[in-house]
Amino acid sequence: MATQRALLALLLVLLAVAPLAFGSVQPWPRAALATGCLLAGALWTVWRARRGLTMLPWKDPILLAGTVFALFGAAQAVPLPRALLAAVSPRALELRDRYEPKSPAVTRAGIAGGVEVAEGERRPASLYPWATRRSTLWFLACLAALLVTVDLAAFEPARQAIIVTLAGSGVFQAIYGLAEYFSGHQHIFGYVKRYYTEVATGTFINRNHYAGYLEMTLPLTIALAAMAITRWRVARGEERGRRAFGVAVLLIVALTMATALVCSRSRMGLASMTLAVVGVGLLLGGRRRGRGYAAAALIVGGATFLVFSQGEAASGLLDRFALVFDEFRGAVGRGEIWSQTAAMTRAFPLVGAGLGTFPYVFPAFRTSGEGTFLDHAHSDYLELAAEAGAVGCLIVLAGGLFVVLLLPRRTGASETHSHLGYAGLTAVAALAIHSLTDFNLAIPSNALTLAVLLGLTLRWARTPAMVLAAPAAGGSRSPWRCAVPVALFAAAAVAAVVPAIAGGDGDAERWFRSAAQASGPAIGDLQAFLSVHSGDRAPSAETGHYLESRILRAIAAQTEGLRREPLASDAHLQMARLAIARCAAASVAGDDRVDCQAVWMAELRAALDLAPMNNAVYGEAGRLLSGAWPILDAAGRAEATPIIERARVLDPTDRELRANLAALGDAR
């Protein structure tokens, strides 16, 4: 029992703290959440062994389906022979050949990109393997939480504790969000909100993610109210009065959560909650079940409608819904985002671009929305298709069907138990609908909450035919028998926390940072040398070689980063700067290279190709080209002119670019 209590306590703590740090989207909270879930998985295997069960539920379809998808994610990050990569993801190979530096090391004999790819070189299908490994680990963490919940929920006290914790967390989010909203304070603890300051967001940055969390926890509170109503109906005497008071409190709490959902003004949050409640209600009505749950939902929904259908409260909501079609058709509306995401999906139809790579690959497929940063598809399903391709989507679909079709036929359960099952079904349905137009599953707290709700719902659907956590007849087994899965969970937990220890950056970003640390002083010394010795006819060749060697070390680090993340536009822009500096140092050394302009212009073109809608990249490129205008040949100036003009149009307030253009004067 001690192991069970420790496991339950760990899960409850994770559920309670997950939404507090902006939904755990920052590196450290995300890593802590993943590590906690994986450690819970390790403790879970020990608990199972002590109860006389197998180390893992090998026959459980959840484990089988989840393992297959995790193996698929791991396979995306495995280096493949060129011939195999060309077969499974030809566009990934094409992009790597075009933008990835071909040489693992850079010497004075040639800058990165001048060496052909060896035929035997292996490269992964994922265009950023680090992001894919991180996403796969996070999926494993959620899978562990789901499996732990399925087993714990077989015990009534544990199930009640999980539900009360989730409902309590939802109540806190509702009260805190409404307090900040109505007071006008609009902080998230000590953080001053910069976005969505006119709506309630609780401890989340985005109102849609706040609404997503509420729509998962509100049905649980309604179910608790329904259970209280059931107990009130059978109570007698003074007990009936106390039960009535409890019903009133729970209904008021549920109404508060519904009010917070409305005050988020999340259109899809409201629509998905409504559709889920109506859908589950119709399902229950057809089977003549769940009348208590339906009654509680009707009371809360009806009261909320009456409150917000009057006067200014109604006009604000109607104004939000009136903008749906205009926003859908905008340059950065969901219609355009989905169209561009579909183009990315078509580019990697079989195995996708790699789990977790959407923010790194999507900028290359942008065709509208200049100056707007987008790192998600605003549809979890489309984002999955882009990252996992047809194979990954088929695994998810087949796995889901496998789990559902193998559910035993339920022979009945207590009414109170059924209320919580209906609530879990409503919550899962609501987020599934919401995910059509948003990216709630990219928010760690919401993804973890969904995993636990799925565990509760599946346990309810299996009861009473299957009880995975029941002790076997053979009695307790030695905990040493589970040493292997415990070690694997522990290793995964360590791997999940490493990125946070490293500053939250991927391996490519760490190489880019190393290159910047090496190049900054080197380029500074080069500029100082050129300013002091600008009139020297015969500068020191030894000094030039020394400066060039320092810049080459920075180029080598930048090359390593680009081999890990070849579509990083900022990194190609930095490579262009390094190539210019290297050419200047070589010129000081008396080693003028005829291909200097071609090399750094190629890197500049790569940066612009990979971020066609990024005004910051265009601005930096425009400043670089306007500064280098005196040394450009005719062809270079012809290519630079439209780039500079586009940079000026994208950001007419760029003072440095305007100063450079003014300094050029008649040179253009």
C-alpha cells in the first residue's frame, strides 16, 4: 500500500502543478513534468510487481499501440542510408542536400558546402532529430501517465482522489482567472500579461489553452454535482438538508467554471464544450442512462446561458463569433495556416518531417502573413499529419481503433461510477473537437490532463469486466524482476531533463551558441585591425591567417549546428556573416578567393528561402547587403536590389537599414 500511496501522490502533484507555470510550456516545467511522469512509470512497475502482476501489462492494447507509435517516433530520428531515405522521404533528402553543409569539418581548403556528400553517409528522416527525440520522450511520459491512471483508477479511493484533484485544479483556474479578469490586474502570479489582457486566461498565456483546460475539468465538477444530487435524492431527515447544501455548493462551483470558460471568449472552447455535452447527452438519452449527470449539466448550462444572454455580456460574445469568417480568410487566418500546413504535409507524405519539427520546418512553407510568427498549425490533427505523415497517422488511427474495439461489453456499474465515466467521455470529446482548430495537445499540462482523463475513461469503460491492477493468485513477486523496465523509465527520465539542464536549447542551438561565442571576438578583432590598418599596402599575412583560423573555428561549429538543423534560417544568415568575415581575413592574408561572394550569397539565399515571411531575417539580410554594396559585382547588386527593397517594405521603421540606404546615395 505504501508504494500505491506514493504513486498516487506523485500523480496528483503532477496534475496539480502542471497548469500553474503557464501550462508548463517553458523548458524547465516541461522537463520536470516529463521526468515526473516517467519516474511515476518506474514506480508503477515496482507497484505491479509487489501486487503479483507482470512488470508491464503486456496484453493491454494501450501499451501495445503506444509502444508502436513511440518506436515510429524513434525511427524518424535514426540515420538512414541515402537510398532508403530517398525512398521513404525524398523531400527530406532534397532539403538536406540543398541546405545542409556537406563537410563535417571546415578547413582553409574550403568553406562548408564545398565537399560532396559521401554515398555511404546516413541521415535521418526527421529534419531536426533532437526535436523528434524530445517529442517522443514526451509522448512516452504521457503514455506512462495514462497507464498508471488505468491501474490506479481500479481502486475507488484513488479514482476519487484523481477526479477531485483535477476538478479542484479547474476550480482554482476559474477563480483565479475571473479574479484577474474582473479586477483588471491581469497578472499570472508575478508575471505581467502582455497578451489576451481583455479576457480571462488563468495561469495560461493563451485563452484557447485556458478554455481547453476548463473544458476538460468542468465535466468532472458537473459529475461530482450529479453524484451529490443522487445521494440527496435517497437521503432522509437532516441528512437530506446537508446533502442539499453540498449540491448547491457544487453547482455554484460548476457555474463559476462555466463563467470562466465564457469569459475566456474562446469561440472554439465554447463550441466544443457545447457540442460535447449535447453529443454525450444524446448518447445517454438514447440509452436511457445518466439522468443525474444530464440534469446537472442542464442546470449549469442553462444558468450560464441565462447569465450571458443578456445585454452587454451577450454582445461581447456575439461580436467574437461575428469575426469567425473574416479571421478564417485573413492572411494569417486558420484557412491560410491550414493551406500552408497541407503543403508541408504533401512534401513529406509518407513518414512526415519528424515529430516535434513543425516550428522548425513550417517557416519554409509560409506564403503569407509577413512578420507574423507561427509555430503551430492551429489544428492538432493537421500538425500530426505534417510531422508523422501517412504512416504515423495510420498508427494513431489503428491504435485508437485497436483500444476501442477490444473494450469489453459493459454489464453495468453503479450510478455514481457512471456519472464520472460520462464526465470523462465529455471532457475527452470536448478537447478532441477543440483540437480541430487549435493546438491544445502542444501544451504539456493539457496533454497530461487528457492522458489521465483517457485513463479514467478507459478504466470506466472496462469496469467491471477487466481489472488490470487486481492481485494475481500467485502473490507478491520480487521487485528485482522489474529492474529492466525501471531502468528504462529512469534512463528516459534523465534524457527528458537534459535539455532543461542545457538551457532549454537543442543540440543545434548549442552549436550555434558556441559559434557565436567564437565568432564575436574574432570578428571584432578583424574590424579593429581593418580600421587601424586601412591604409597599409602590405598588411601582415600572419595576422590575416591567425584571424582566419579563428573565424574558421566558428564556421566549423556553425556547420555542426546546421548539420543537425539544416532549415534554420537564422543559422544560414550567421553563416553568411562568417563567410564574409572569413573572406576579409583571407584578403588580409593576401589569399583573395574568387568564390567569396558566391559562397556568402548562397548562404544568404538559403536564409531567405527558409523564412520567406520573416521580416527580421529579411531586415538583417537587407542591412548586410546594403553594407556590402561597395564590394558587390554587377550580378550581386542585381540580386541584392529586390532583397533590400523587400526588407525596406517589410519594416519601413528599420533605422539602420534606412541609414545604410542613405549612405549608399548614388552608388546604386
